[in-house]
Amino acid sequence: MSKTEPATKAAAPVITVTIRWFSVLAEHRGCRREELTLESGVTGSELLERLAGETQAVSDYRQYIRLAVNQHYADESARLQDGDEVALITPVSGG
């Protein structure tokens, strides 16, 4: 009888993105910038859903948050790439 190696499941490829937090989101998250490791192929919408599960303010403001990827407004369906900078922008009022 020969000994066989157990099958190993390959790890999903990952990317690292920098998140820029502004306004009320930064206050609730406790930082203005952080790096996150995500599965390769993740969309802006999927990122927001993950963050909404981690930070109540993201959940509360979810419908109002706009994304900017690498300093350009982006649709939530955009796929994120390794090294992207993703800004989460909320409406601001003032005079």
C-alpha cells in the first residue's frame, strides 16, 4: 500500500487595498486610513457589505456612500485591484 498525500485546497488569491475613511465613517471606524486584505475579484459593493458588517456607521449610511477608486468616482460594480485606494465618501453639509 502506498501512502498518499492528503488533498489540499488552494488558497484563493488575495489583494490588498487601502481604505480612506472620511467624515462620520472615520469617527466610527477610529481611523482615517487602513489596509485590508480581500479576495481577488471583489467588487466595491462586496467591500461595502463587508464593511457594513464590521462598522455600524457604514451600515447606517450604506445607501449614501459613494466610492472613489484611485481618486476617481467609481460604480459599486467595479472590481477592485491589488494596490487600489478606495475612498468611502458620505454627503457633507455646511455653509
